[in-house]
Amino acid sequence: MEAFLDGWGLTLMVFLPLAGALLMMLIPRSHEETLKVYALVFSVAAAVMGILVMIWFDYGQAGELQFVVDRSWIDAINSRYIVGMDGISLPLVALTLLIVPLCVIYSWNHFPDPKNPKAFLILILILETGMVGTFVAQDLILFFVFFEVVLLPMYFMIGVWGGEERLYASIKFFLYTLFGSALMIISFVAVFFLAQDPSSGDALRTFDMRTLSSIGQAGMLGTAGLWIFAGMFVGFGIKVPMFPFHTWLPDAHTQAPTVGSVILAAILLKLGTYGFVRIALPILPEASEDWAPWIGLLAVIGIIYGAICCLAQTDMKRLIAFSSVAHMGFVMLGIATLTDFGINAAIFGMVAHGLITGMLFFLAGSVKERYHTMEIKRLGGILLQAPRLGWILGFTAMASLGLPGLAGFWGEFPAILSSWNPAAILPLETFRTYTIVAAVGTVLAAGYLLWLYQRTSFGRPTEEFATEQFRDVEAPEWVAWVPMLLLILALGVYPNLVFGVTDDAVTQIAAAFGG
Amino acid sequence: MIGVLARLAQDTGDGILVPAEPIQAGVTQIATPEIQWVALLPHLILVVGGILLLTIASLFRHRVPRWAYTIYTVAVAAGAIIAALPLWVRVQDAERGPFSAIAGALGVDGFSIFITVIICAGVILTALLADGYLKREGIDGPELFVLLLLAASGGTIMASANDLIVLFLGLEILSISVYVMAAMHARRFTSLEAGMKYFILGAFSSAFFLYGIALVYGASGSTNMIRINQYLASPTGVVLSENGLLLGGFALLLVGFGFKVAAVPFHAWAPDVYQGAPTPVTAFMASAVKAGGFAAMLRVFVLTFGTFSGDWQPVVFALAVLSLLVGSVLAIVQTNVKRMLAYSSIAHAGFILVGVEVATEQGTAAALFYLAAYTFMVVGSFAVITVVGRKGDGHHELSDYRGLARRQPVLAFVFTILLLAQAGVPFTAGFFAKFYVISAAVDAENYSLAIIAMVSAVIAAFLYLRIMISMYMSTDSEAVTGEPDRVPVPLAAGIALFVACVVTVVIGFVPGPITDLANDAVPFLVQVG
């Protein structure tokens, strides 16, 4: 079994959904039930592969890449098919493999207009291949290809199944991200040509992230590294999204169908932060040190700006979208400290934000399906009309504002704490200022989330919905939500579930910064 | 002008213009060069194939069915490809290597064979496309196919020319055939207009080109690229460049090439001509004509004038940047799909110019890969436009594509793949085409050009999205209000589409083989003998 997993585990995990998508293309559109079952089977099969890989994963060696496959791919540019998983990839892969089947289940009877479940499910599966692939790729070109594969299905998902302004939102999403990718690929190519062997000074001409990281720690690439980092910074920063590149996010989220929003918030945004941790920091440590204070600055601006925007929103989905900007700010602040504590917190923050915000978007979708509006002032009294839905919303909002004992706390609190003591090379006073500002951000978070909960769930229903009867939480919703709710609780009570896995790998990255 | 002439006189006075070979007294017999027929075979197959078709068709005008013309053209082009294969094996053989034929008039190297194959592939796809088109438009006769083969021979001669005069002959064979092809749909006013416009401006640019050849000849004393190259590499050549004669030649040649490949600011004809010409002809212009033009440009500038790259690189840099930006920005504001793709092909020319500008072997290989990939993408795209254009070749507005995905999902899907390939999305040939060009630019430490190219690619992506939007994202209310019917896809056009699409995707997954071929197809200047 172990030999099989070593050779094929990750590859199957990545490409099973794509195989499913190809198979589904051959099935006529009218066989809806068959199509749904196939989509579920293939996403679950990928998850099963993932579980097997995680069972056989050697947690004592979580700092090392495991299940590595290294095959030739495009010889002409020395780009290879290299996949591997370590403690940083594992939680994010697990998150992806969990969320996608849940999305398939949730959509079972909830396909947004114009229906067409076949195309919708095929897009979800293609998305899954792209997302899982990005988290396991260990070659820059392979990483880039997976990173880009994600773009198109999401574009179509927003553009076809989205709300009123879907055209504008989908194009904005696509062009913004493509612009980032364009600069990113130039950075990758520049790394390819400039990387040198530290001992002999020979040009390396490789896209292998393992080799490049090991050289990076020897401090190569010099001042060109600053520009290369800038290219990657724009590419990843747009995806995160960091202030001031965030403007695509509220539009995309507001217009996307529920499942699209969930995948976007839970996983797509993590591709950017993961890129920082996996590529930008280890390959360009010197440039990271120079850029870190600026990243930290943009992160805290994002925290405060996102929170203030939340307070001004009148649309529930848009509010949750802006809260993503704020929460991803905490993640980026953790990364900017360049310490193992901060980066650990950042990865925890990614997982926690994925579960919690994903859950919030699920809930927003269900509210919209019942009330046909997202306007906060028209909602009210959900606790009276659909008590279970209201309670789950309350629970998730508490998790999101960082209540201790739930997952959100371990994403935010350590990130703030870590910025008090950043890596020794970074300016201490600057980062301590960031600490204080970020702490204010948590207060604002509590403010906008509680206010949202109060306005939508407390009190009596507004007049227009006063006499209507609403269904409470239904079976597919329970199936999709319970695992996420349990995980939010479990990670909150025992955060070592994630910290224990990530710590070894993160320590190696942070070692380059003396932390 | 007078100054130039004065300097010219001065140079001749100094006796720099030495005749290439001293004339021997008392020679009674004109020496005829040895002709290596094998080397000429691909060109000959195309030329003879074209003339033969013309003869047969005029003798048995009404007894030959139209599909026979198509099959014949495909067979001739395929024959030329097959004839080129042994040559490829020969030039790649380490011991024998590239060689020149007919007293150094033609060069046979991996580069010329690669371009020959690209052009022939373009001919095959265009012929398949033209079959259904001519039937639909009620244009009988073999003329289009004859001209197609002749134009192709012009292109292949341009790609292998080792002498500026031969190059000019190839250019004219290609251009004159295409002028007529553009005006082929004689009942459509716009087609005639396109032909006329293309002819007048084309003739103008040919004059520039010829004048450029004359100036280069004046400066270097030869039209043969090998001699020019040797002369420029020698110390005398460096001195000579300072008098402006050679630089004037460069400039005029660049104008000629810029026109042929539709680079900004010599692009003004392209949108009108692309829009007006019969759509299969547009496909041919965007693929094979461009391939021929770039092949000649690479041979002349990168190879022959390679030692003077510092002099022409800034100009090509400007051409590339302008083509990239103007092409993509103006493409966005169009509402006619054919015109959109015309502007987008200008942007693509900008990308290939990046490969020319870096003036390295990687740049040349990247440009070749781009041309190969682009040929399939663009012919495929114009194949869809041909089909959707309906009878009269006039339904090219963005609104004609509305709801195409609902009516004909397969056609829309194929078009989507081809458009994405043009946008440069991974897992399509377009991604690697752009990737290699960018790599070449970065390797030459030309970061600004790489960044401009990628930014313009993002701008251009918007244009392909616009077309996709009208195919996929139209509202249901529009479906009710008089939506056009399904369009028939003729068998031959279907085959062309299938081939274009499959090649685009396969190269996207496995770019290795084409990359290796492009890397092996480096041009050489080979001595006579």
C-alpha cells in the first residue's frame, strides 16, 4: 500500500476529479441524478485518496516532503512534474478535499439558475483538480499551471450562475487575477534564469522549488530578488486579496452562486497566502526581509479597512466578503513576521477562515434561498422563523469574531501576538505598532459580526416576511454543514491538530530568518 | 537625401563596392549553377501543383466536382510536407548539416523546412475551410485553390531565400496571390474593397522593401545574405554603417516587413482587409502569410544583420511594444468579431516581434514555436467565424454569437478552447507560445518588454472573454426574441476545426516535441558549395 501511495497517491488525489469531469462530459445532460452521483463519487474518491495519504503520512517527519513523484514533463525548459506533500500542504489539501464533496452535497437540490447541473458539477470538479494540484506542486511551472486552471471554472461559475451584475463581477475577477499571474510568471522565469549554484556559480536553470528553496537560504539572487519578489507579491497579493488589490473580491463574492462563494472564500484565497509561504519566502529570503514591513503595513490596513467597510455594508453577502479582507489581513500579518510562530498562526488562520467563512457563505446562500434577498434591513427574526438556521448562524458568527474555544480564535490571536516579536532583522517598533492596530481590528470584527447577527436574527421578522412560513435546515444542508461545524469546534478546543502538523515544516522556512 | 547620395558617390569612389567575383576576360560560356532538385522539391511541388490545377481545371471546367479541388490541394500541400521530411533528416544529420542550393540563392536548413511545414499546414486547413465556404457562397471554380498553392510557394521561398532578390520574388509571389484572394468574393463589395486596399498599400510597401534592398546592396556590395553578413562582420562594415546608407536600408526593409506582418504603425490595412476578405482567406493571411513574413524577417535581421543588432533592435522594440498595446487595446472596443480577431492578430504579431527583438537563438526558436501554435489557433478561430458567418459571409457581429452555446454547444466549446489558447491559458498551445517568448526576453534581460507583453496579454484576454460572454452568458429573454437558427457545419470545415482544436490542446499538454523541433530549426547561413 505504501509503495502504491508513494508512486500514485498524490497524482490520483489531484487528477481523479478531472477524470470524473471528463467522464461526466460524455453523459447526456438529461441524466441529472446519474451526473450528481458521479460528481459525488469522484470528489469522495479524491477525498478517500487524501485520507489514505494522510494515514500513511509520517507525522514525525512532517518537515520533509513526502510521497514525492519526480518525472520529466517539459524537457526543453527543464520543467518537471514534481508533486509532494509536507506539513504545510497537508492541512490545506485536507480542507480542499473536505469542502468540495460538501459543496456537491449542498448543491444537490439547490442548483442556481440557469440550472444545468452537468456543467456546474463539471466546473466544481475541474476546480478541485486545480486547487489540490496547486497545494502539492513542487515545480514552479506546474504550480503556475494549476494556479491558472482554477481561474476559468470560477469565471464561468460567476459569469453563468451569478447574480444580476455577474458579467461585471466575473470579468473583474478574471482580469485582476490574470494580471497578477502575468507578473508572477515573469518572476518565475526570472528565477529560472538568475538562480545560481552557490558553490560553483553555475546557472541552475531549474523550476524545482526544492532546489530553489535550498539555494534561497544561501542568500542568492541579490538585488534582482527585490523585483522578482515584487512580481510574486502582486500575483499572490491579488489572490489573497491584500489591500489595495482587494476590489475584485466583494463583487465576485456578491455575484457568485453560493457554492462558488464558498469555494472562493474557503480555498481560492488560500492559494495566494500559500504561495507566499511556499514560494516567495523560502526562495527569496533576502527580499522577503526587505518587503516584510510593507506586507505587514498592507495587512493591518486591510484589517482595519475591511472591518470599517463591513460596518457600512447593507448586503449580508457583501459584508461577509469584506470580512474576508480583514481576516486574510491577520493571515498576512502572521506571514510578515517571518517567525515560525507567525507563519504557524497564518496557516491555522487559513484553515480556520476556510471553514468559518465557507460556512458563513453557505448560511448566506440558505438565507437567500428562503428570503430571496440579502439586504440586511429586510431581514430579521431568523431565530423565530427558522430557529436552527439562526443558531448555526450565531455559532459561526461567534467563531468568525474569534471567540476562544472556536477555530477563529487560533487564527487571529497568535497572529497578533507574533507581531509583537517579529524576526530579529525586522524593525521592532513598526511591528509592535501593527500589533496594536490589529488588536483594534478584532474589536471591530466583534462589532460588525454581532451587529449583523442582531439585525438579521433577533427581533421580529420584518412586515413583508411576517406571515410567511420558512423551512428550517434541510437534510442536504445538515450533511454539508455538520462536518464543518464539528471541525470549527474541534480545532478550537484542540488547535494542535493543525499546529502539530505544520510546525516542523514552518520551522524550516523560518530558520532562514533566524527565527 | 543629397547627403546620402553624396556619401554614396564617395563610397563608390573609395572603391568599397568591389564586384563579388572578378570578371574573367575571354569567358565564352555562361556558367550555370548546379541545381539540387531535391532541395527545391517542396517549392516545386507547390508551384507545379498550382499550375497543374489551373490547367486541368480550365480544360475540364465543368466535369470536375468542387470537392476534387479541395482534395487535390490538400494532397499537394501534404506532398510538399512529405518532400520536406527527408530534407529535415538530412540537415539535422551532424555530418551533412544545412546546405545552400542554386549557387547560394536558397538556403536549406531546419528553419526553412520548419516554416515550409507550417505554411503547408496552413494551406491544408484553409483549403478544408474554403470547400464549404465556396459552396455556400456559390463561387465555383478552382481559382482560390490555385492561388492558395502559389501563395504558399511564395511563402516557402521567402522562408528559404538566401538572397535578398530571391526573397523579394517570394514576397511578390505571395503578395500578388493574396491580393487576388482577398477580392475573391466578387459579389461582396467589402471583399473587393479589401482586395483593392491590400493591393495598393501592399504595392507601396513592396516598393519600400525593394528600395531597402537597393540601399543594403549599395552599402555592402551584394544581395546575397552570406556575403552581406561576412561584409558586415568585417572591420570595413563597421565603418560603413556610420554613413547611414546601411541604416537607411534597414529602416526601409523594416517598413516592408512591418507591413507584411501587420505591425503597428504599418497595420492600418489589416482590420479592413481582414474584415472584408472572404473568411478562409483571412485565416490564410493571419497564419501562412504571417509565417512567411516573420520567417524572412528573422532570416534577414536576426541572422544576416545580426552583427548590427544594436542598430535595429530599438526599432523592433518600438514596433513590438506598439503592436502589443495598440493591437490589444483597439481589439477590445470592436463589436465585429472578425475585426476583433484582426486586431488581436496584430497583438500576436507583437508577441512574435518580441522573439525577433531579443535576437538570440532562444528568441528565434520561441518565434517559431509561436508561429506553429498560432497557425492552428487562428485558422481554427476563423473556421468558426466562417461557419457562423452564414450565407453572404456577413454575420460577424458580436450579437450573432449570442446564445451560440445553447444552440450549438460543441461549436461554442471548440471556439472557447481556441479563444482561450489565443489568450494564453495553460493546457493550450497558446500558453507555451507566450511562455517561450517571455522566457527568451527575460533571458536576454529585457524585462520591460516581457512585462509589457504580459500586460498586453491580459488586456487582450478581455477581448476573448467578450466573445465568450456573448456565447455563454446571454439571458433567456433574448432566446425568445428572434434568435438565429443553427448554422450548418460542413464536413471539411468540421475536420479543419477538429484538427486545429486537437493540435492546440495536445501541444498544450505535451509541448516537448514541437519545442525540440523549434530548437533544432535554427537558421544558418551556409556557404555556397
